[in-house]
Amino acid sequence: MDKNSKIFVAGHRGLVGSAITRELKRQGFNHLILKSRSELNLLDQKAVERFFETEKPEYVFLAAAKVGGIMANNTYRADFIYENIQIQNNIIHFSWKSGVKKLLFLGSSCIYPRNCPQPMKEEYLLTDVLEYTNEPYAIAKIAGMKMCEAYNLQYGTNYISVMPTNLYGPNDNYNLMGSHVLPAMIRKMHLAKLLKEKDFENIRNDFRKNPVEGVDVNKSDEYLIDELEQFGIFYSGNGEVELRLWGSGKPRREFLHSDDLAKACVYLMKEVNFEDIVKERGLDEVRNTHINIGVGEDLSIAELAGIVQEVTGFSGKITWDATKPDGTFQKLLDVSRLNNLGFKASIKLNEGIEKVYREYRNYY
């Protein structure tokens, strides 16, 4: 991959795709193919086929996906499995048909079993049952990884898969009806802080810029107080604010800034081929050839809440709603293979959260 290569970043407006696009531009790659959803519907097989026939990209970063947190995954199970399989089927298949030189597929750490040994090594894939709440999404991502392996074995393509841990960064999804734990926590604490300060105008501004269906910002302060309760933000008569978060707070998670992920993806696209991975693992049967991408450290959700509370300056009370699901207890990736290949994440969690909260405040 050189500076003039034609590179298609599928999903370039999302959290992952936008980070990869920024990193490619930073490194001087100047022939990027970027298509919005209105320009190219990745669910449309014929449209994707025409795109590859016309544009003929040489390299593909497959970062397009339907994503969400526990509630979204568990509620829209059919949408998550259908849309993700459809997108990756179209892109992987027509990448082969059009002669793409190399493709990088983005998976997710939820592909590993619910009770997976920790830290999770690549070879633990498909050794036990998946976490129920995100099983359709996980199966879709596993299918994409296996499709890359199958095309490599049958057609001699050079497609590699990476499995990132929980991500955060610019262009994250802050929709309170379907976002992941960290962006949801940041927004809820921001709103709770504003409520404690009785800053209803900026609460309205937040919902104007990032609307939530059913919330009417033109109604009274009392109405907003009632509406915030559905997101676990409670205002008492004496001016105190309680933020009630999902689950017990005990599960542990690992978090990677999207800029670190992007650097890892571009590095692997430039330096590591499928045959290198197979050779390194000495496999008799070629399977589970993906590469974990993470930081190799985790913390409890309660500890994460403490960091976000300090960064946002929310001085109210945090409690936990144990009637809500926790999800998998721990999902710590073994990143020794990535480190051995010459890459290590560099952005510390506190530093990264401070950065994204500044970005959130500046936008919202």
C-alpha cells in the first residue's frame, strides 16, 4: 500500500472508519474513496457490485457495521444479524470479484464465549456459548471473519481480520437509546451535572444537537426532569441528583481509543499479510487467524464511572440498578500477538476520556 493507492474506507463517518480515515490522511495517503450512506447503500448488493466495478479500489478497510450497546443489541436482534451479514457479504465478495489486493475486516471482542478464559486469546473463538444479549451481532462478526479466511483459502486473497476491544473516541454514538457503555455514561453524567446546576437551557441544547425520540425540548423544566428519569437521572426535591446506572458495576471492561485502533489497522494493512499470520501460528488447520487489538488492561464499570465522574465534574450520587443486565463479566483481550508484531497502544484511559469529553462539550 503506497501513498497513491486507491483505498476504500467503508463506514468512514463512524467511530472506527473516521479514525482510520484521519490516520490515513495523517500518513499522506491521498487517494481515499469515501462514500456516504446516501451515495452508496452497502445493504444493496447491486449497488455495491456497481461501485467495485466502477471505482476498482486496491485496498479496503471494512469498518461499516450496525453497532450498539446491550439494550440495542438485545432489542433489535434481527436488524443486527441481517444488516451486518449483508454489508460484509457484499463488500468481501465484490472485493474478490474486482481484484482488491488486500482487505481488513473489523470484528468485535463480543465474538468470544460468554465465560471465556481471561485474557482472551485468538484460539478461544468458538470454544463455548456466546453472551445471549449480543449473540446475533457476534455471529454476524464471526461469519465475516470466517468469510475472509474462506476466501483466502479458496481464492488466494489477502484478507485479514482484527478484533478490537471496546472503543471510544470522536464520532462516537451518544444516542441514549442505543449507545455503548462509555459514551452513554459520559452523556448521562454531563446531563446529570447540568441538572444539578439547574442549567435547563444547556440540557435543552444537548437534546437539540443530539435528539432522543420522544423528548420535547420546548416543554417545561418539570417535564425535562421527568424525561431524564428514563435515562436513570433523578432529581430530588432538595436539589440533589442521583445517577442510576445499569447493572451491578462489577463487570470488567477494556477500552481502546479509536485513534490507537486506527494506527494499529493501518500498521497491519501495511506490514502483515494473511500468510504471515498462518506461518506465525503454525496451524495444521487454518482457523481463528484474526488479531486482537486492545491495551491488555481492564477495569470494573464502577471504576470507569469514577473516572468519568471526575472528568465531567458531576458531584451527585451514583447508584446501580442490578435488575438490568451486566452482560459478560469480563472481556479482556490477550494482545501479545499484536505487540509481537510491533504495535502497542499508547493513549491512557484517563487521558482519552478527558479528550473525548472536551470534544463532547465543544459540540454539544
